Amino acid sequence: MSGVFDLDGPSRAPASGGAAKQLVVLAHGVGADGHDLIGLAPHWAGLLPEAEFLSPHAPFPFDLAPFGRQWFSLGEASPHAILAGVRAAAPILDAFLDSALAARGLPESALALVGFSQGAMMSLYVGLRRRCAPAAIVGYSGMLVGAEALTAELAARPPVLLIHGDADPVVPVDSLAAARRVLEENGVPVEAHVRPGLGHGIDDWGLRRGGEFLARAFGRAPAGGASRA
């Protein structure tokens, strides 16, 4: 399936003006497209001046509206259907990552995955099963799909940051604690934060925390230290 799809979407070149030394891939949520998350890049460019940001459009048209894209259908939202959808889309995203790294001559350690909602589900699923660990995974308002199979399928243990609002009406905030527990049980370093009053979105604190987390993962200590809750 992966060879049928050639993902594209908006990108932002490194703020340094030079060749990319890191690659941050942004995976959007259902019903959006790559233009949604590329807006994170200007906020993080100062922390990651040598990073190129890619925000691919998900491979499928959103099947519940006449616009937008999806990584998999939510027509049936049972755990079994979601897992099947993630498994079907995973090779597409995996192949895109391989191609993007190869095109820039970058190693796996130069890659970070950032996802929101459905994109966070995809980033966690794919990133933890890559042959070599990416530098980091950041997941906003997502969940760990396929948790029951992770012990058998886990191939990489990159540092993971999870952020979720406690007023999220779309993906239950309990998903964060469940994901954290399974990741810790499998030896994956994880940092998890619940944001009070936040719905299904990313707030300014989460945006700062995500940028700082990526900077540390790439060996760039943020100026002024980490954000405080």
C-alpha cells in the first residue's frame, strides 16, 4: 500500500538558511490538512534553527465532510476499527519518513515526529515501530493505539512527550494516563502533562513545552530553562 501514495504538503526551510540538520514531521488531525500544523514551525524556528519542518497532507479524503484529509476513517470509532485504520496507514507514513530522510541525507536520529489527535496516534504508532529510534515524539490530544501489542512490536524507545487538555470533548483525557502507563511499562521515556481547562487543542504552554522538548532531544538546550506549569 505504501508505494501507492506520495504524500506532499507545506514545508518550512531551516531558519538558519542552511541545509537541514534535523527534520520535524508534523501529522495533522482528522478533517484538517498539512496547512493546519505547519503553523507550529514559526514558533519553534528559534529553538530549532537548523530544522526543516514538513507537514504532509494525510493520504485519504475526509469521509465525513466534503473537505479535509484523514489518516484513517472514523466512520466506525471502535478500538478494533481504529487499530485497523492505523495499521493500514502506518506503512504510508513510514515510507514518507524514509523518503524524506533519504532525500536530505539525514540519519534517523535527526528525525522528530509531532502529531495532533489522529496525527498523534499515527506518530506514536509509527515512531515506536521504526527500525531505528527517532530523536523524539510529541503527541497532543492523542492516544496510544495498539497498546496491547506494543510489547511484542516495539522496535524503538525515543523520548515521548504527551500533552492533553482535561476538557477535551473529542479524545478522553484518560487516554494520556493509559498511554503513559503502557510506555513506562515498556521502558519508553515519557513526559506527560494534563492542561487544566484545555479542550481539543494546543495551548501556548503546550506549544512552548513541545519546542523545548524537541530542542533538548536534538541536543539544543533552550535558553532560560524549561517552562513551568
